[in-house]
Amino acid sequence: MSIPNILSRLRRRAGAGTNDDRGVTLAEMAVTTGILSAVMAIFTTGVVQLFQAGNKNQMVALTQSQLNTAFLRLDRELRYAAGIGPVHPVGGGGSSVEYVNTETATGTPECAQLHLNAAGGTLRRQVWPQGTKPQNRWTVLASEVNVAKSSFTLLPLTENTGFQRLRIQLVVTTSPGPGRTEATTDITFTALNSTRGTDPTTVCPEART
């Protein structure tokens, strides 16, 4: 028996008078309750999925915003780098790459090192005056980095490109939970102050000794 038929019977019996104590059967009530429970379960599932999708989209947007901020900062430095060093592995996992900037506010050339830190799951950076030893003073540019999927690549020179180019592939994971997902950024930076004759091994070698 359908819900409209049961409701119709209830209305008829409710208007039949106060002395009429007839009602619906237990079976009819069980069927009605079961149907309403199924409807509520479907509705609740839809609402939960809607909120989960909204939270996932929000976390992806926040993660992508973090990546964009980090890469905008790197773009200002790598664009005017005078040289980029070789990509090399680091003890404990991950990899590093160095670059040097000669056009600084103080006029003193500065070396910078980017490090994909496997232990902390971060992309971090440190800066020091060229010719001195780095002091291990790091600034985190991005957190929750999947270091196994991220990489630095010093691209080879071509006939048409005499500048050094550094490709950075960064995969960042959103916060833990059912909606956990990854955001990927793949950008190639061109060091406009480098030349075809720039030897990567001479760029900030103190960071590799």
C-alpha cells in the first residue's frame, strides 16, 4: 500500500468522529516507516557527499594558493639568477639545487639553495652571501610536499636557448581526511642573467662540500 493511500485512510478515519477508534494496522505503519527511513537515508547521504565535495574543493584551492605564492617568490629570484647549480641528492632523502643572484639590494652576490626535504615533507630555502658557508637557516616555502613525486630538473641547453632553465615539479597533499587529495604544479624558470658558458659546478659549490 502506498503512502498516499495510507495518509488518505488516516484523514478519513480522523474525520469519522471521536468515537471511531479505528486506525492503521501495524503492517501499514511498518511499511510507511521503512519507506520514510529509506528516503531520509538517501537525503542524508546526498547532503554528506555535498559537504565532502565542498570541503575537498576548498582544500585544493587553499593548497594551490600556497603553491602559487611559493612559485611567485621563486620566479622573482630565479628569473634574474646569474647561474644555477647541478641538482644533487641530499642525505636523508630528497634533493637540492643552488642558484646565485648578483643583483641584490645590498650589492653582495647571494647564493640560495632549494631543498626537497623528505623528512619534513617540505620545500624549503636558505640564503647566504656568496663565498661563505651556508648556516642551515631554512625558510619553508611549501608544506605537505610529496617529495617522492616532486623533483628539480636542470634542463639542457638547446640551439635556441642559451639561458639556464630549472624545472620544478611539486606535488602537495591536502590536509588528512576522507577528502585528501593532491595538487600538482610544474613550472620551468629561466635564469635570464646566465649565459651559455655558465658552468653549473661553479655555482655556489660551498653548499655541496
